[in-house]
Amino acid sequence: MASDTLALLIDGDNASPKIVSGLLAEIANYGTASVRRIYGDWTKPNLNGWKECLLEHSIQPVQQFAYSTGKNATDGAMIIDAMDLLYTGRFSGFCIVSSDSDFARLASRIREQGITVYGFGERKTPRPFITACDKFIYVDVLGGATAEPPQTTQITREKAVGKPAKAAPVPVRNEAEKARPAQGGAASGRLDEAALSMLQMAVEASAEEDGRANLGRVGAHLAKQSPDFDARNYGYARLSDLADASGILEVERSGDQPKVVMVRLKMS
């Protein structure tokens, strides 16, 4: 069971109360959120939806009036509190919930202190905030949200990663749908060329002398390459499901509970 102590800070102006159950369930995978705060001007009607779930989920509302038009005082209050919490030395991770690029520098500063940063936001979240986090999760995948897969074309491993291969064709999105998951909206249920290339590089970097790599290490390497890489973005519940569907990997499972999953690139 995860034992890390986490601080959960929510930008109420840039988050929906509909995500709270899935959000807390996801955070439980990384540790215990001993601090749970949400920031906003609670005199405004746009936060009414949050009021119903604060007590149920033990989230502390922090009032921040908007002192002037066009200035986001909420962001400032959240950043100040984050730094105060950071300097207590009590937390091994921070969970920042926002789709605002203003928190990119905060995430970077926390990481400089050797503390893990988990970001949560919508698909519109700017890349600077995403890449400043150790791991970034799109809120639409929380709670098993899915979407209808688009039409696909066929692509072989040779085209996907630039090496000759005899692997079976792998379905990917057509030209109109090839945007990265961060730009594209709901999870697609298909792997694109960029995802296959990152997967290949992660396996190569994690492989032992025999070419086999532990899937857990592969996942950790993928997170370093791209903090928003998540099997759920492509319609798969787990990384092992994505590996099975990739068409470029041989997947081996051994043991009982938990199973050890090893992967290797399919030979040409």
C-alpha cells in the first residue's frame, strides 16, 4: 500500500467537481492526501457545484477574493500555500489540479526540491505545465471515461519506428486524428506513430542483456520521456494491455500475485 504523504491543491476556477471521486481514487495509487485544499472566490456562483462535495470528501475550501479584474488572485494564494507546505518538509509529493500554465513554475520549483509533482488537468492544459510535472494525468480518463474510437488506417512497425519488421499491422488514427493525446480530446483507443516510437525507445533503454525489459521499468522510463504518457489516453486500462495491442512487443507473464510482466521488441 502506498504510504507517501501528499498535498492536494485544487484550482477551483479551473477544475470541475465531477472529477473529484476519480481524482481521489487516482491519488490513492500514489499515497495519502493528508492536505486537501481547493482555492477560489466562494462568494461567486461558479463554485456552487463544489460546495456539495467538499464535506463528503474532506476538502478544505480556501477563500480568495478577486481584488481586481483580470488578475487571478486564486493562483497567487495557491502558490503561496504550496511553498509554505513545501518548506515544512512533511510531503513527498504534491498533486496540483489545474489546466492553467501559471503553475508551471511552481511545479518546477517543487521538483527542484526533490519532491514528486503529479499534475491533473484537461486536454487543453499547456505543455509547459505538463512537462514541469513528474506525471500528468488528463482528468477525462479518471473513472474509466472512454470515447468511441475514430476511423483508422494501417501502419506497420517498419513505418512506425523506422526499422524493417514482420510484425502484424497496427491500427492508428488517420491523418485527421493524428494529434497527440494532449491536443486531441478524449482517449482514442488507438496507438499512433509517436506512441509506438516512445514505447520502442523505452523498451530499448530498459532492456537487460537478453533484450527483455521489466514492464514496470518501461513505464517509469515512458513517464520521464513524456509525463502525460498514460495507457488510458489510448483506451487501455493498463500499460500491459497497451503492450499487448502495440504489435511491436512480445509480452511474457510469470508469477501469481502480482504477475511479473516482461517485454521485448519483436525480432525482424
